[in-house]
Amino acid sequence: MTIGKNVTKIGKKAFYNCKNLKKITIKSTKLKAKNISAKAFTKAGSSNYKKLVVKVPKGKVSSYKKMLKKKGLSAKATVKK
């Protein structure tokens, strides 16, 4: 799954219960916590959380990691640049 560079919002339960999701690439540097719904990433990759990798833009790793976990991303998922 790739989220484009011009995306500014992620809707309610966008990736909720996407059990087989293994990779999410976020190209946008414009995402803010207030524009991502509360359960957008809940249960994403739930068939094996350790295999879920979220790639984010360089310089945004720590802020996006914190933000995505608040929005439901598993602590076992990997967030990297």
C-alpha cells in the first residue's frame, strides 16, 4: 500500500482489520495527527504484526511512529525511513 505525497487526511478505519497487510509506504510529509482518524491503523497487519513495515519520509520517522501508534498501529510493527 502506498500513500501518496499529497495526501493530508486518512479516514475512519482506513486500514482497520487489513489482516494481510505487510507494507505501507507513506510519501506524504503533510500528515498531522488531527487529520488521521482514531482507528485508522487498528488491526492493520494483524495476521503477523512483526512483518508489518511502515516506510515514512526521511526526517519524519520519530514523529510519524508516535502518531501512527496513537492511531492504532501495533507496537510490534516496524516504522523506518
